[in-house]
Amino acid sequence: MTLPVPVVWSEDCLRHEPGGEVWLGVRDQGTEVPARALVLRDALAAAGAPIVPARPHDELLLRTVHDPDLVDHLAGIWDAWSAAGFPADYGRDRVVPYVFPTAGLLGGLPLRTPPAVHGRAGRFCYDTMTLVGPGSWAAIRGAVDAGLVSSGERLAYALCRPPGHHVTRDAYGGSCYLNNAAVAAQALLAAGARRIAIIDIDAHHGNGTQMIFYERPDVWYGSLHVDPGAGWFPHYAGYTAERGAGPGEGFNRNLPLAPGTGDDGWLTALDALCAEARALGPDAVVVSLGLDAAATDPESPLRVTEAGYRTAGRMVASLGPTVLIQEGGYDLPTLGALAVAALAGAATVAHE
Ligand code: SP5
Ligand code: ZN
């Protein structure tokens, strides 16, 4: 058995070692670890998928999708933190913000960039779970590059980490730093596509992707995810009423699911998303492929099986040329088989 889906991957993705996450005031081990990428790579290679090195790209597209100041911040914050002595002198071995310039804090004041690195650390970040270390920037860039698969591929998979769908135009969080899927969609537009459908099947709502394209009709965003109103990250977005705005009105669709939802409910919702996407006649499809909806996953209460992911792969790939972008998925013992199932399902369509 060989899996005819190119797996685009950058070795640099291993260099991000977040060293845990600060959740509710306590530093936990965290689940977005380098071993995720190794497990995925080994399982896909064993299934016969070709492993293709990502090509390095310049930052032109990246800097249209994201505020260039966010990109510069991420590129430099570790060196500044380190030079200020936080790791060596204060035992702070990762960048963790402690002040966030919320709208309520500023009350209309201009948003400054504080000179002190510990003040500046929260300037572009919205949570305490998304730590930056010495290798983070190389991995963040490698992940974006992996998503920029050569245009014209009928089906490809970007094995990238850190994931990206929680990153807005100018704020990172949720274990994500730059929005790999959003940059991939923008690249497909730049290569001539007129309309893109993004289908996000990560267990969490992709608030960043939603926000980036919220007012645009050229990129439709649809997501199924555990209901944020039932107590799940990202808490502040992912509700049904969020339908897009301005010229993008009607081009955003959220289908929040009750905790405990399994294959039946999940695939019924995905079928509805796919029907809506198909009606747009997209030139290409970007899939935010989170594997954390699986029953075994420690970060979500959804109960999807391997068979569910196989069916999902077939459904999304039947919409058109498809780029699958790896997002979440944290159960190391089952991660590989889940990815193989999703790609195998997608491959049944692409080679019909
Ligand atoms: C890309 C992605 O899947 N991001 C998910 C971010 C959600 N993280 C929420 C973490 C909450 C604390 N985790 C503790 C898990 C205990 N079971
Ligand atoms: Zn997730």
C-alpha cells in the first residue's frame, strides 16, 4: 500500500520547543511538542507517502496576511528576551507575557510598543499558553513554508508545526504563532485562484483564520468545532451568529458541536459545510486538518474515530484541488493512524 499524497515538511519544525504552557497560572508540560511531527512523519512514511522538503519562501505573502510588526516581533522577541538576561539571570527560560494591551486597558490611548522587553512581550499575544523559545522562530517560518506547496498540486499535505489557525492578522495565541492556512490560501489566490474555501476540522474554532478573512468574499471560511459556549478555547469566537461582515457578509460559517459529539454528528455537520463550500465553486480548498477531534485526544471532548477522519478526508478532497494543513492533534499513540486515515480518504478522490 502506498499513500499517493506528498507530505511537505521542514526539518526546522522540530526546533520549536515551547517548554510547556502556562494555563490558569500554572506551567504545565503542554501537548504541542516536537514529537508530534516525528510521529506524523514516521507514520506517513511507513504508509508509503513521499516526504518532500519544504521550499523556503520570502516573507512577501506572509506580510500581507499578517501585520509586519507581528512578524518582526516573533522574529526578534527571543533574542531580545535572552539579551535582557531573563533566562540566565531570572530563570525565565521562555518568553511568557504578563501584561496584555486589551481595549479596556488602553481606553483609546495609542497602542505603544514598550521599550522594555518584558512589557513588550504581550504586545501581539493574547494568552499565556503560547511560549517562545530559542528555536521557535525557525520552526514558525518552516511551518509557513511547508504550507506553500507548489501550486497545481491536486492534493498535498503540509506537515507543519507549530499550528496556525488561532493567529489573527496581528495577534498570536492558542499554541499558534503565524497562520499557516491563511498564508496558504493567500498564496493560492496569488497563483490565480479566484475563490478559496477553507474548511477547518480542528476540534477548536479557528478564530484567527475567521478574523483574517471576515470581511472578504474571496475566501470563505467554514468550521466545525466544540462549542466555545460550552467552555472551550477560544471562548470568545466560534459562535453561529458570526457570518462575516461588509463585503464578506455570508462568507463565514460556524457549526459549533456539543462536547461528546462523535462521527455521526461530526460528519453530518461536515456534510453541511461541504455543501455550502461546493455551492461557491471554489478553485481550491484549504483544509485546517486538526486531528484533535479524535476520541483519544487530551485537548478536546469530541469523539471522532479513525473511520470518521477517513470519511472527512474523502469529503473535503471531493470539493476540488486540496491543500491539507496540519493544525492540532495531541495524542501521540494515535496521531499517526489518524493522519494516515485522513490522507487515505482524501486520496481516494484525487485519483478517481
Ligand atoms: C491548534 C490547537 O489545537 N490549539 C489548541 C489550543 C487549546 N489549548 C487549550 C489548552 C487548555 C489547557 N490544556 C489542558 C488540557 C488538560 N486535559
Ligand atoms: Zn485544536
